[in-house]
Amino acid sequence: MPSSLYIGLMSGTSLDGIDCAVVDFAAGKPRLLAATLRAFAPALRDELLALQASGPDELHRAALAGNALADAYAASVAATLAEAGLDAGAIAAIGMHGQTVRHRPELGYTLQIGNAARLAEASGITVAADFRSRDVAAGGQGAPLVPAFHLGMFGGAAHRAVVNIGGIANLTDLPPGGAVRGWDTGPGNVLMDGWIARNRGQPYDADGAWATAGRVDAALLAALLAEPYCAAPPPKSTGRDLFHAGWLDDRLAGRTLAAEDVQATLLEFTARSIAAEIEREAMAAAEVYVCGGGARNGALMARLTALLAPRPVAGTEALGLHPDWVEATAFAWLARRCLLGQAGNLPAVTGAAGLRVLGAIHPAVVGWPAAPAIAG
């Protein structure tokens, strides 16, 4: 019988490291067996960040970074298998998201680097990768891909909204028995992380403490919220191609603000852009659940709770899956869908022309899957 065990690998816009999850689908609903977070080596993180923008010798540098990322993925897989007490032969496949360095669905492409063939060689496990390209080829945004997984994992009798706050925030609207919708709302942690890194040399604002020390500047907040993307209707997706340091600098031009006040305003921008999308597009949602790194930011969670009252706001652990591991588990789910030849996208979410099997498969061994002999 095919294995029911899959691995999901996720390294997102925040560039905080590699999430690796071993997931069992034997009972239908995913069961997390083990998970690890592996920080990027500083040189690799710096290069992945630099590749978000055009630069010299990009193709060569991206290829080398993809190789290094595959090696880091392989190390994460080995560590997580050891934690689970499993060997590679127990795993049906790895779902590898890769690191997004460009996302331009309006131009017909999205690019996630990470050498999937190299990972298959290093791990001895079949790898499914490049999940977004087929949806984009079918006219979709290629993102977000997690709403279909959210439906199976978090759907229920109540009307729920699930918000993933990584570098970019995305929202899934889960009406009971209704049509699932999902889209990127705008920045999650990306602008806050970039600002604190520039001003204090820290990778992120732990628990929103620095933002809490500042005051929201109303004029700057209005300028941030005036970004046309925030008012655009779904389907839509975004990334560092839009929300980057230069975008923020343009809106800071001519303003003299304390650095902590900018941080406070960026946190408020994230909270308000998410809340506004729920109020405009998912106003019937009675419960809100949060996953991703933003769920660990107490100041951000407090603002969302205030803005969305009287709806309760909680982390997804209340529904059975810790916020840190939702996306990695989702890519294990996508790998399984790929191997089974089942659709992984939702056209109502991405805008694609129809259901599509997502992902390219890199088999671990010759003869997988069994194929008829070719005559002659």
C-alpha cells in the first residue's frame, strides 16, 4: 500500500527559516507527527533577500542559491525524520514550496527557486515542487494555495475566517456549505520585519514590543492604506514585488517620525488591512483564526481582536493545528494531491480557468510510478 506519510517544506516571504512537517493522512484529516524550524544560514538568507530585486549575474546567483536552499531543505528533512523516528523510505513524497523571488501573475509567471531534483537526490524521497506555475498558466494568481487545505482542516458548522500572517497576509473565507474564497490582503510581517532590521538590526519585532513603544501616525497610516491594492477586489495576490523597502520609503518621504512610531504605524497598517478585508468581503464570518508568525505577535493579535470585535480571534491551535505548522502541513497536503492526480487549486480563489493538478514530480527512484514498456 502507498505510504500515508508526507513531508511539507515551507520557507516564506518573511525569510525566517525553513518549516518542515511530517504529516500522516491515514485517517483522512492530516495528523502532524513531527515538525522543525531551521534558521537560514546568514549568507543564504542575505542572498535570498537580495534576489528579491534585480541585480548583477542574477541567473547564476539564483541557481547557486537554489542549490544551497535544496541542501538546507535536505538537512531539515533529515532532522525532522529523526525527530519522528522514521526513515526516508516511510515517506511517499515531499511537498517543496521553494523560495519565491518573483511573483508576477499579471505577466504570466511566478518563480520559486530551490533545486527539487537535488533535494530528491539528497533525501532519497520523491519531491513535488513548483505548485504555483500551473495555476498561473491557467490564468490564475497562483496564490493563495492554502484555502483548499483550510477548508478540509478548519471548515465547520460556523462561518469562519482563517488569516495566515506570514510576510504577506492572506485570508480564507469559510462559510459553512458555501463557496470558499481566499486572497492576499497585503503586508503581514514583511514591512515590520524590514523596518526593525534597518533600524535596530533585529530580524523581527518580538511580540510587537517595539511597535507598542511607539505611536501610530495618522497621516502615514492614511498614506499606507491608500495603496490601490488594498481596495482591489479578489482574486488577488501580492508579495515583495509590491510591498518592499522602496515602497515604504516613498511614503515616508518628507516625513520626520521617530522610528518606533513608524513601526507602530506599520503594525496598525497590517491589522487594519486585514480587518478591512474581513469587513468588506467576509463580514458574515463569526469567528477568526490566525496562523503564521503573526499569531505570535501579541500586539498585532490585540489590535485584530479590537478591530474585529465582537468576533472572537484565536490561533489555529484552537482548531487542532498549531499556527507555526499550518503552511508546511498544507504543502504536504498539496504533495499528496499531486501524486494522486487530484486538483490542488480552487478557481474561485485564484481566478484560474478551472481545477488543475499542481506541481511537478521529481521521482526518487527509477520506475516510479510503474510505467508500461515502450515498444521498439
